[in-house]
Amino acid sequence: MEDTQGVINLCNTYVLNTYTRTPVVFVKGKGSYLWDEEGKRYLDFFPGWAVSGLGHCHKRVVNAVSRQLKEIIHVSNNYYSKPQSQLAERLSKNSFGGRVFFCNSGAEANEAAIKLARAYGSEEGRYKIITMDKSFHGRTLATLTATGQDKVKKGFAPLPEGFEHVPFNDISALKEAIDDITVAVMIEPIQGEGGINIADNDYMKELRTLCNAKDILLIFDEVQSGMGRSGKLFAYQHYGILPDAMTLAKSLGGGFPIGAMVVADKFVDCLKPGMHASTFGGSPIVCAAANAVLDAIEKDRLLENANKMGDYLLKQLNRLKRRYPKIINNIKHKALMIGIELNIEGKDIVDRCFKRGLLINCTQVNILRIMPSIAVKRSEINKAVKILSEVIAK
């Protein structure tokens, strides 16, 4: 069996170097904790970029997948499967109705939404999609072009045409960008990679009214904010409006790779048989996992926990802000989707927390991103804040 350095050497030799990696090999996960090859335990407050939204190896997910593995692993989408049909019904009934397209990731879900919008506007020659500055929608050519951050686009020109970016929360800029070829607006209700930027209530309501008036699709990217992260099952539910399409991934599968696009009834006929597909999309395994995630959220009252623990974590972080005003400038939050805006760069704090056994993230240079499991416990929050406080104190 390879030791830690052996695993790292193998990876560095044979895996394409597209990630900045920390020299640790994780071998076990349970709840809010990870263990490395050496047996050291880490408190994970950024579990898999929000993929493990219930925590690691949640028992409902493990049991559901174990049962499914003994029955059937893959079914072609030319046929039907129970877990997929059941999951589609639950996503539809728990959101805004309509139908669901399944794929394998957030980028694929956003690709599907882009194709949906273009198919809707094709007869009139409308294809332009407006997105926001600092947004993040994926790494495929279309979704990185939709992304409002230049750093992800370097080296990939020429990029697909048909995207325009405007400032977040600026309805005037959005109105000016709309023209005769505009077919959709794609927006994250809470920007994750952008630094935990939260859409204003009035802005979202005006955005919905504007899209209705101009016959423009309103697409919500909830890849990171969905599945209870914001204290509601979907973040759009905070605003009292409905999207025309919504994309999901990350926490949806409880650790398994799944993406989904939910489409309102008005637009379900835009994509017809043969126009879009995903070979592995909506397999029995990942759908069994996603159904178990919904079971956990509903039966274990995890939305209530996300709100309660989000309020408690915010209270503790505000104490740190008062204690270290020269370092912490602002705290942005919605339940358990939290950004700590620093007056300094955040990388050193993230590295020092890692050495002390706490995993967090830094985005946009100076935003510490904290997104623990929505099943997180008060004692785990206390431990995380204690480590963070000790690190900031130095």
C-alpha cells in the first residue's frame, strides 16, 4: 500500500496537472470530519466545494446506494428507471413544477440551460444570454464564457459568442444590456465563487418583472446555493419569485456526481428528443443518492438546522469581527453560506487553519468561504471558530 508521499508522487506523475493541490491524502470521511493517511483528523467546513452538503458518508446516502448497487447500476436513458422518475417528481413538486433533465455536473446542467434558452429563441434569431460580473457557471467553453471572471478564460480563445456580463444587483445596467437578440438572463441568487454576494430582494423582483415583459428566460444557477445551503431548499425561495429554469448539482448527490436542470412547464417542449442528452445522466445510483439527500433534509429537519446553526455561526463570527476589526472587514451570509471579507489576503489564514486541522476556502483573494454541512453541530462550530480565532490572533 502506498504511503502519503507515494500517493502524491503517483498523482504528480500520472494525473494531468490542472489543480492546485495541498499535500494530504484523505482516506476516510464521516460527518464533518476527514482523516488523512497518517491518521490526523480534520474538521471540514468546506466539504468538497459544497458537494458533501450533508457531511461525509451520510448514513442515508450510504444505505440507499448500497441497496441500489445490488439491484442495477446503469440504465440507458432510452429506457426508464424508478430512482430517476422518483427524483424528478420530488424536484418538480418541491420547486416550481415542470420537468427535469439529468446530467453529471453543474457545468453540464448550465450547458443544458444555455441550450434550452437558445432553442427557445432560435426561430426569432435570439441567442444572447446576460450573466453577472463575478459569476461562475462552469469550465466548459460555453459555461466559462458565461462566467463573469476573466481569469477562467485565459488561453481558450476564441470563445463562443452570445454572452454579455453586467454588474450584479444593478437593474439599470441589465436593462441597458437587453437588445433584440437577448433570450435569457442567467444568475446565481448567491454568488459563491464571486465571494458570497447575495442578490437584493428588490433587484430580484424587478428582474422577474423585466424578464416577463421582454419574454426573456430567467435561469437561476443554484449549483452551489441549492439543496438547503441557504436555509431554504432552493435560494430563489427567499425572494417570492419563480425562475423559468434552475440548475442544480454539488450537494444534490450527497457526494455522488449528479447535475439537474428543472424547467418550468412553459418551456418543457423547447428541447425535443435528439436535441440534448447525457449518457450517464440520472443513473439509478446517483438518483438513489439524491433521493436519500432529500429524505435526510425532510426527515432530519436539516433546513431548520441550517438556519439555527447559521445564526449561531454568524454570532460567533461577529464576535471575531469585533475582536479583530483590522483584519475582518465584513461578514456576508445566508444560513450556512458564509463569506468573511478580510482587509488582508486570505491564503495564509487558510493554510494555517489547515495545519491546525480546519478546512476552509479563500475566494476572490480576500474572502474566506465557510460552508459546513447543513447537519453541522454546535460543538463543531465552536471548534472551528476557536481554531480560526487562534490563527487570526497570530
